[in-house]
Amino acid sequence: MDELIRKALFKPYSKLSKQSYSNQHGSLVECRSLLILHEGLSPTLAYFEEAIRSRFADTVCRLIDTSTSPSLVIDGGTALVIIRFITPQWQQEIENNIDKLSRVVYFMDDDLFDPSALKALPKEYRTKIIRRSAAQHRWITEHCDDIWVSTPYLARKYAHLNPDIIPAKPSPLLLGAHQPVKIAYHGSSSHRDEKYWLRHIIEGVLALCPQASFEIFGEHEIYKLYRELPRVSVLHPMTWQNYLAYTKTHRLDIGLAPLLDSGFNLARGPVKFYDFVRMGAVGIYSNRAPYSDFIEQNVNGVLLENNPHIWIKAISLLINTEHKRRELASNAKKYAFSLVSEI
């Protein structure tokens, strides 16, 4: 099927059909503003946005996420840069406003013009890329003034299109580092309700605390639930032996142990406390058995009522208060070893 698509829809590029930046009267159109069309947040946008902007010095720039914006208002003299993919719907939107555009540029950082270059990729991913590339292949030559590429290799391969090389130019914000704070919920598949309950809480915490990251165990259902959140890792469930080995070498700052109302949860013990101690973390627990009679509030852990707003506030406070985290984690470790010595 890939070969049939390639033969039917991909023809060698010989040139760009649109050769000038003129309007219908043949006069040069001034570039008054810049629109960068992209699909969601991506490494391409992160690493090349500044370089693209620098090509339009002193020009007001707007980012347009085509995956969420159905259309846009285009003023006369606007330059347009398309990053990687442009859907048929947006192709039509651009055509409807083509006389207002001073310049249309297509930018790619992978070889999206040649399906044969994708042979080594997994079939599902390769098929998706080929279909999307085919849907815009001829449109690019008919409506774009320029092709911009990210590497000398692409520039040499498509030299007949006179491409410009746009090197990556990451923002200083991308080069900065936060002192990371790792949060986790290590509930098994029996904690499905807790994993859904935490979704809104984690979203709120990550929005407030850019230095925080979160990990959770779960199957594909949980992956789909959390995949849109930034700085989240969904780990495949482990056997007890592998989990024990993992937690003996894995460091954690904050461990979460919510318990919702259920008959099954009534029989649980405070074992997550020991998991958190093993990883050097402070635990945040639902204020109910078995934790309400085991944890000393704000001494060796934090007890909270099951109110999402309270959890967001408490987790965020601990993320931003390192000395408190260390104190509670140290007390938890001392308490755990005191229980061991009593046996």
C-alpha cells in the first residue's frame, strides 16, 4: 500500500510553482506580521521557533496551533510559515486568504518529501507520515514561496528547490534547568479509581510547578488518560521482585497514597509508607485508615482529606519547600527503622 500511495501521489519536485512574493498586481507586498502554523507543542517548534522568528526581525509574530484553531483572521501583508504538516482544511483556509499573504514558507526538519527515506521506520508510523505528506505534497509546490530545511543533508538533497537552512536556535528557557522534584503514584491495577481521581490533581500541580514531574504505573488505559500532561511518565506494571529492585535504586521526593471509599480499601495496610521510605520520599496520604492511625501529621508524613483542591495546594507547597520535604522524609525513615527494631 505504501508503494501504491507513493506512485500515485508523489512526483519529483522540480521547482516551486510560486516564484515571487508579489500580489496580483505584481508589486512587492510588505511583511507586516508573521504567523507560524504548527500542530501542538513539539520539539520542532521548541528548537526552531526562535530561528524562524529571527528571519522576520521587528515583525509581530503569532503562533497558531492548527490542531485547535479552526481558522484565523489574516491581515494584509502577513507572512506565513508552515511547520511540517498542513491539513487539507487549513490548505483551503490559506488559499482563501492567499492574496493577503506576502510570503508563504514551508519548513521541515525530517525528509517528508521522499517516502523511500521512511523505509526503516515502523510500518504504522511510516504509513501515517506517507499519507499526511501525500495530502500536502502538490499543494506545497503550488502555494509556497520558499522551502526551509533544518540540515545541510536536506539542503543538498533538495538543492533544486533552493532551500534555506534554518539551524536550531533554542530559547534560553530550553537550556535552563530546574531542581527537579519527582512525584509518584505507584498504585497497582486495583487502584483504578484513584488513578482517575488523581488526573485533575496532577494536571493542577504540574501547571503550578514547572520543576515537578510525575510517574504512575498503568496499562494503556492509564497511558491514554495521562499522555496529554507534560512531564508525566506512565510505567508498565512490574512484578514485586522487579518493583523492589526498582525502588531500591530509584529516588523520589513525594509519594502519593490516596485511598477512596471502597470495601476493598478498608482492608489495606500502610505498606506504601515503607515504599516511600525506601525511595527517600515524603508521603502524602488520605486521612483515613490505615494511614490516619499510622502517620503523625506533619511529622513523618502528610494526611489530607480527599478534596482535590486540598491535594493540589499541599503537593505544590511541598514541591516548593525543600527543607520541609527533607525533614518529613528523614522523620519517616527514623520511624520506619524504629518499628523494625521493635520486632
